[in-house]
Amino acid sequence: MKIALLGYGKMGKSIETIALNRNHTISLIVSDSNSDYDFSNSDVAIDFSIPSVAVSNIKKAIDAGIPVISGTTGWLEQYQDVLDYCNSNNGTFLYASNFSLGVNIFFELNKRLSELMSNTSEYTTEIEEIHHTQKLDAPSGTAITLAEQIIENTEYTNWTLDEPKPNEIHIEAKRIENVPGTHEISYNSEIDSINIKHTAHSRQGFAMGAVIAAEWIKDKKGVFSMKDVLNIG
Ligand SMILES: NC(=O)c1ccc[n+]([C@@H]2O[C@H](COP(=O)([O-])OP(=O)(O)OC[C@H]3O[C@@H](n4cnc5c(N)ncnc54)[C@H](O)[C@@H]3O)[C@@H](O)[C@H]2O)c1
Ligand SMILES: O=C(O)C1=N[C@H](C(=O)O)CCC1
């Protein structure tokens, strides 16, 4: 498979290594310095760039009729616009806030735990995420997905990085050098605490998941998620 890499930073380089090991080729590398590019020699595009350019990269791939997967976070206020664009142009698109198998299993645990907690009023819920200091967005896309899952199953209606109101889940976003990504959900009462935590030891899981998603999506049409790729949940 010929893969176009949109973004060639920490993730783009990890994806390149894994893709080459799985006998794919890299047909195009787009970084901030070469925005004038075309997809004529590519089967699929993988976008891990920056929030301000992700949407134009994704739309450009859809315009070219190339399936595109995106792991870039921090642009989700435009997610519905991208879905509509993809559907009205008969394109192929998959976004995931987190491509690792472990986090996608963790999402299922989070969903189940929030269902179990839905009828208890004694507990308050908090999310802590820790990432490296170069990260541009806060909270992480993964923390937003976790919060949205909890909101779907409980009385919470919103998340906040600030001091929470009673209906808001507090997300604590910490930035510590070299941390690839840690997420912890806590339910705290006077009596006890319940915590679930995922710790990434490297970027390998994110990159492997992205390559597997690209292999899976190559000949499909429509909008997909990692649940479709991994067949879980
Ligand atoms: N979904 C996931 O599993 C997952 C995992 C890790 C990171 N991420 C997200 O992926 C994104 C990239 O992460 P990273 O750690 O590789 O960041 P990074 O800063 O190391 O790399 C970003 C790259 O984008 C490039 N870029 C800038 N302008 C561009 C343009 N116009 N077109 C294409 N590329 C351009 C930069 O040159 C840089 O090389 C971030 O949004 C991050 O939050 C998601
Ligand atoms: O390194 C990053 O940046 C990461 N971003 C994703 C997020 O925002 O959730 C996934 C984890 C790593």
C-alpha cells in the first residue's frame, strides 16, 4: 500500500517505521514546508499534523478520492463539517482521538463503569491526563472522548478544565516532559475511590493502530471509527 503521510513529526515518523516494517511504501510526506502537493501516487492518507491544518489536509485527500484517517486532535469543533464534506463527496474518512488497542479497550471499560455509576449520587468524577510538554491542545482528544462517554451515561452535562460546577466533570491536564500519554478516571466518595488508568509506554501503540486502520479502510467508502476497525464494543 502506498501511504501519504500528512504531518511528519513524532507520530509521522513512528508511523513510517511501522508502515515500512509491514511492507508498505511512503508515497508522499507533507510537513509545514511543502503545502503544494498531490495524491496521484497514493492509496491512503494518514494525517497526524497540527490542529490548524488538519481539516484542510483531510478535505484535500477527500477531494482527491483518497481514503484518509486522522489522529490529529484539537480541531473537533469542525468534526461535523468534515463528516458532511466526506459524505457529500462520496469520500472515506476515519478519525480517532486515540488509535491504540489498549485505549480502545479502556474506552469500553470507561463506558461500562459509567453505566454502573449512573445511579449513584455519592461519587464525583474526575479525569486526569498527562502528556509531554510539546502538546499543543488541552485537554487531550482522548480525555474528551472519555468525558463524552461519561456524559452519555450519567447526570453530568459538560466537562471543564476550570473549577467544576456540580454538573461538570473536571479534567486536569498536566504537561510533563517525555510522557507519551496517561489517562486516569476517578470516582471519589467519602467512603472510597474507584480509579481506572491507562498508561502508554511509547507512541508505538498509536502508530500501529493508525497503520492497521489505514490497511482496513483502503478499499472502503464512508465514515468509520476504530470500533469498526477493531470490532469491539
Ligand atoms: N489519535 C492518536 O492516537 C494520537 C496519538 C499521538 C498524537 N496524536 C495527535 O497527532 C498530532 C501530531 O502529533 P505529533 O506528536 O506527531 O506532533 P508533532 O508536533 O511532533 O508533529 C506535527 C507535525 O505536523 C507538521 N505540520 C505543520 N504544518 C503542516 C501542514 N500544513 N501539513 C502537514 N503537516 C504539517 C509539523 O511540521 C510537524 O512535523 C497531534 O494533534 C497529537 O495530539 C494523536
Ligand atoms: O501526544 C499526543 O499529542 C497525543 N495525543 C492524543 C490525544 O490528544 O488524546 C493521543 C495521545 C497522545
